[in-house]
Amino acid sequence: MATTELKSGDTDDKIFIGKGDQQAWLTLALGNRHGLVTGATGTGKTVSLQVMAEGFARAGVPVFAADIKGDLSGIAEVGEAKDFILKRAKEMALTFQPDQFSTVFWDVFGEQGHPVRATVSEMGPLLLARLLDLNDVQEGVLNVAFRVADENGLTLLDMKDLRSLLDAIVPMTAKKDEVDPLADVRKSAGSFGNVTKATIGTIQRQLLVLENQGADKFFGEPALELKDFLKTDRDGRGMVNILVADKLMSSPRLYATFLLWLLSELFEELPEVGDLPKPKLVFFFDEAHLLFNDAPKALLDKIEQVVRLIRSKGIGVYFVTQNPIDVPDRVLAQLGNRVQHALRAFTPRDQKAVQAAAQTFRANPKLDTATVITELGKGEALVSFLEGNGTPAMVERIMVRPPTARIGPITPEERKAIMNASPVKGKYDTAIDSESAYEMLQKRVAGAAAAPTDAGGGAGGGGLLGQLGAIVGTIFGTNTGRNRLSTGQVIARSVTRSVTNKVVGGVVANIGKQVGGSLGSSIGREIVRGALGGILKR
């Protein structure tokens, strides 16, 4: 029987996934139609994810994947010709040839990968409220805080900015002849309704819980530039971006909110491209059920819109979870490429999951889909990929091809070597504390901003550059009616990021604080963005 090198098993327009009675191929041009990988623990979901990630990367498509257990890190190292791999390759008439893929490791906590950061303004009040598990009243007060920051030119970058702002909007009565340096801030907050000290206290306590979980490391600068996820290596292969999530999973709400924020940022920043010969980026969301657990209807509606519309940006989203019923029907309907590993039907809920999984496939008269799902062995799967004009193929039972890179985690020494050679080494590793709401409010309290000789030039602080930031925002307008960032705000945020990413140390760092905080003042207007950071056009 003729054999083919496993490394070249893919074609220019398709990824070879596995083989049964028929070969299973994932068409690159339909890779942005999203997908779902499901199955019980230990049935081979991670291997299937790695096979798909390798195929996309080999085709020049960058990949972003969350690595919950550390097993996916092996994609960065050369595969090993173990007996079970050689046996499976032989059964598929393939010759195993080891391979490895250029990989960048990311870590919200900055311990096993490059730090990933976002500003508080970029996260927005809706996602932050979900992260803090706030009720409707508390979320309303949080929205007021963001609006006050916008109207007073107070940039929200990190947790201390938000804390100081919340303290500043607490109502208080000044004593006779006593001047309240934050009177304009409190007056601005009061114009939106009653803000009570008790509600502010509750939000502050929730922020403390979040900080104790390490979320304070996520908020700040330098903020992530999404272009760093969209790179290829010198051989033209897509870079594999792995989010180290083993520790992050101890804060599941932070994990889910972070990935949802990332999707929203991708939608906001990337241009419309329609259907391309291959995706611009493929996004694997492991433990996807965490995204939907206890999510309010408004948030679920927005998630559905993001999944449905982000396809036009050239982004493919693949959810990985145990049961297909973990994903709401409205989102499930958007996932055209399916890989189903074994499910066990021991309980009524398990039986419901099996039936639900079977019903989502296009029937094959040769298979009793529901029965086969419970009989699949490790490494086996039922698959249905989109074909032709985007219609799903009939479900087929296959054996998933073995990965060409290493299966299993890498060593700490190997990870360190990869990070030392990373194309983004040094770009995000050092945090920068730009001048923002905390410093601005401190100046007001100290009376520095009120001094006529102060170079700050006004209550917002920031001197000439602060005035320039305000002028830019005024020229282009806030565009709040459409719930989107204005051109001026995008320019200001881009300038802020480019400066703060480069300015580190000594006097130059102080200049960076002025530029980052002042030009960034218009970032505060991002609070008028709607759900998911205002990414959806109205």
C-alpha cells in the first residue's frame, strides 16, 4: 500500500483530519465558519485540537488556543515516533515525519508566558460587571463611574484607577468654607442618579476579591496589540499562540471574560474581509461552557452576534467542551465544522447530551449516530465538516490522525528557551504605570492641578499633550449615538499604546507617563461603547 508523509498529508486548500470509510478533510476556505470539538474527558479532544492547530499553522494561518492542562504546549517541540503513533499512521497509509511549530506562550499572570494586559477602559463596564458578578444596581453604578471618567478626562488603565474613581464619586457634604477638590466629579456622578456609599463599598469589595485572584496583573499597560497574534514565521507558517491557562482556570470567570474580551477586540479592530481562501486567525476556546454559565440573556445575545459576525473578519472560532448541550442552541447553530468524541450515557443528562449531539449531525444511513457516540474508542471521532457551498457533509466515523509535533507538555527548560527566542520578548514583560485617573485625582486633592502656574493646564492634567488629546477627541467627536469608538479615540489609543510600549526607564519613563496618560485621556470615552466594548454596529 502506498504511503504519504504525514507532514505533507494536507493540501493547499484542505487539512487532513483523519480516516474511516472516507477521508475527513477540513476545507481552509470554510475554516472561518467556526466549529465545535466535544467529548468526555480522556477521549482525545486535546489531540484533535492539536491536529487542527497544526494543520492551520502549516497552511500559514495563525492560531490562538487556551491550554488548560499544559498538554498543548508540546506543539512547540519535535514529535516523537512512538509505537502507537507509528501504528496509527500505518493504518492510515501515512509515513510519520516529526515536525514542530513556532510558538509564543502567553500568561495573564506573566509566569509561564508573556504577560497579557488590557486597560480597564478597554474591558468596558459590561464585561467588568460580569467579571465582578454585580447585580443590576451595582452594574448601573459602574456604568456611571465610566461615564464620569469620560466626562472628566480621567483615563482608566488599571485597578487603582478604578478604585480611586469609585471613591471620588461617593457623595459627601463639604463643611462650611471647605473646598471639595473633587466637587465636579461628584456633581457629574450625581447627574446620572443616586450613587450610594453602600453600593460603592460592595463594588470595592468585589474588586478586592478579583485582585486577590491575580486579576490586578491583567489590567494595565503595555496593553496587548492584537497584531502580535496575527504573525507568521520566516517559513510562512502561522504562529501558534498558546494561553497558559492552568492557573487561570482557578478563576473561571476571569478566564471566560478574558477570552470574550479578546474576541470582542478582534471584531472591533480587524477590517471586514468577507470569505478568504483561508482564515486570518483561528481561535480555540477550551472549556467553552464557562463562557455561557450563568450568563444573562443580554450577554448571550451579544455572544451570538459576535460569533455570527466575526466570520466576516476572517476569524474562525472553535469551541472545545465536553457536552454539546453546554453551548446554547443559538450559538451552536453557527458552528459548522464538528468533531465529536465519545460521550458516556450513564445519567439522564448524559443521555440527553448524546441525543443532542446526534441530532446536530447530518444523518448518514450507514450509521446510528447516537449509538456510535457511546461506542467510540480513544482517538476515534464522528466528524462532519462543511463542504462545497458551505453545507455540512454526512457524519463519518474516523480515526483521528496523529499529530506531528510532540504529544504532551514541554519541560520548564524548553519553555524558557522558547520564550527567550520569542518575537515579542521584552515588549510586554515590564509593566508601565502611565499617568491616569489615580494620579490625576491625587493631583486634584493635593491642589496641584488648581495652581495657575501648573503645567497641567486644567483639571484633567497632562499639560500640552493632555490638551492635544482633548482637541483630537473634540474634532472627531465621541460618536456615542452608534456606541462605537470615534476615529479620534482610536488614534489616541494607538498613540498611547505605541508610546508606552517603547518608553521604559528613568526620565524617559516619566515622559512616557505624561504622553500615555494625557493622550490616553480620550480612551475614557470608550465607556459609551455598548456590550462587549461596543464592537457591534447599530
